[in-house]
Amino acid sequence: KTTQMIMRPDDANIVGNVHGGTILKMIEEAGCIIGTRHCNTQTGDRCVAALARVERTDFLHPMFIGEVAHVSAEITYTSKHSVEVQVNVLSENIVTGAKKLTNKAALWYVPFSLQNVAKIIEVPPIEYSGPEQEEAGKKRYEAQKLERLETKERNGEIIMSVSLPDRQTKEPYTVAFSQSSLIHLIGPSDCTLHGFVHGGVTMKLMDEVAGIVAACHCKTNIVTASVDAINFHRKIKKGCVITISGRMTFTSNKSMEIEVLVDADPLVEAEKGKYRAVTAFFTYISLDKDNKPLPVPPLKLEGEEEQKRFEEGKARYLQNKAKRLADKERQQ
């Protein structure tokens, strides 16, 4: 499955870089299409593939207004109740013909019945090129399943947004100075046939909030560098009010990590109460007017909790850095 889309001004920031959230939304739509098609190739209940998790996604090169995004998707593994979809994104300069790989992502989907949203449909198996391919897919499946279980109960405190008057009283470069939130009512255009929000819509809003946090901290042009695994813990229904909150957790010399949490409030079914629906960590970098990396101001920590989150972020940063170096050595 391959789709193409030209990048327009409303897809980008003020200097012409396409928003990371726009790219994440395109990736998720491609994954949803191929996943839903595959799960409906068998007889029985009709279903739709719902996003359960996005693995770590790196933004390898920036994409700009006027370029064409080529999004290709392929199913690479199926378990009894889930589908792994690998998605690649290429950007094309249609004037020069130059193309470059901007993103590679792996997404996991679970098919839900259109007749009964509580019913998970069995996934038709795919044919593998050999036992090694199937075994590698099974290892990825078990690893993501374990990580999802570990993060499922991540229900930290609700982050309070900082309004502009309050921000002026906070010390610059602190967590409190840049933390931000966005409130959004889930409408019909945000939802699937089930009446539940598209994963891509949620990811786009999460990227917007993370970008606001990064911009408030640096006061420069900022772009998404990577997204750690995004875990969708619970579905969000049409009519819910969601609060997307972001806070700075870690800064290195040239990058910053922002934790983003999505809380859903089912207003019509208020008795169910507010719940944590999605969690993720976004990494941003600061750029000058020539799109060259700038140093990131160090984060000023206040209290033990912020120090703890900083150390956890540092561990993730060092782990990802070591993995990138190992991947680079293997390719040489």
C-alpha cells in the first residue's frame, strides 16, 4: 500500500518544516488502511484495525512545504489478535526529482468487530519468506507486549497547564515555565467507524503540545527528532474531552525530551471518570535559520521528582545513543 500527498503550508511550522505530527498522522492512516484490509480478508465479523502501539520512530531528514510525501506500508507479522505494520516515508522534491527517506516506523494494530466494539477479531495469518522471518517477528511481538504491560499502569499526576500570566512568574528553563496543555473535544471527524478517535489524530495533537513545550524552552525554531514508543492504553470515544499535557523531562547539549500524556474525560458518561489514555516521550532539537542544530539551554530542576524524571530521561537518551551507534557500525 502506497499513498502520496503534497505538503501544504498548513502542514508545516512557520519556517516551512513539516510538523512531526502531520507525518505521524500519515503513517498511522497508511497502517490503519492496510491492517483493516488484511483483517477483513476472511469470512465472519467485519472489523476495523485500531492502533495499540507505535514503536520508536526517528525523523531522519526534514520534510518541507511543496515536497511530496510517499508513504508505503507492509504487514510484517501477525499474531492471533494483532498485526505489525512497517511504514516507510520518502519525501520527493518534484522540481529536482530528489528523494530521501525521512521516516521508518513500526505500528501494532488490534482488530475490533464493527458489531461489538468489545470483541477482538482473530487475525488471518500471513505467509513468511522463511522461519527466520517469522521468529524475528515473534520476538518483536513479545518485546512490545512486555513493554505495553509495563507502561499500562502509568497513571502519574495530571499536569496542570501554565497560562501566559503564570508563565511570566516562573523562572525560565524550569519545567514549570514550559509545561503546556491543550484541551480538545473529540468530534465525528476525529473518529473511526466505531466512534473512537483515530490514533493519528491523537499523535498529531501530542506532537503539537510537545512542540509548544520545546519552543517555550528554547525560543527558537524546533523540530521533532524522534518519538519513543507511543502506548495507547485505552480507547477514546466520540464526545470525550481530552487534555494533552506536556512537560520537559531531560535536556542534553543538543536535544530535549518531553513527556506527553493524554487524559480523557467522558462528559456524557461522567460516572466513568477521567482516565489516562495515551503516553509517550518526544525528542526535539533546536535549529537556527539555516536549519543547523543549536545548543539547548540546560533544564533547571526543582525538587526530587524532577531530578528522578531527568535521570530516567538521561538513561533513555544514553540507551538510544548506544543503539544508534551500534546500528551505524553494523551498516558499515
